[in-house]
Amino acid sequence: MPNQESRESYEDTARQETDAERRRRRAQFLRDLAEARELRDRVQPRRAKTARLRHAMRMRTFRW
């Protein structure tokens, strides 16, 4: 029967690996999302300009 310490350190290691994997997947997702936005902006420049103006207006009226 393994002692308590070795089991906890194994669980910590497993959790760290899953956290690292989650961060890696999240970073990949965000890169893909940014790439998709850039592609959409190139394909639909008028809509991109409207979205930029709308975002700028939101940022101007946002209260810190």
C-alpha cells in the first residue's frame, strides 16, 4: 500500500500536467480565434470597420 505522501505528490503532478495541457489548448484556441477574426476582417472590411467603431464607442463610454 503506497504511503499518503507519494499519492499526493502523484496527484499534484497529474494536476499540474492537466493545467499545463489546459493552458496549451487555451492558447491554441485564442490563436485560432484571432486568426479567424483577421480573416473575417480581410474578407468583410466594411463590417470590420463598423465593429471597430462600435468597440471604440463602447470603450469611450465605459466607466472605470
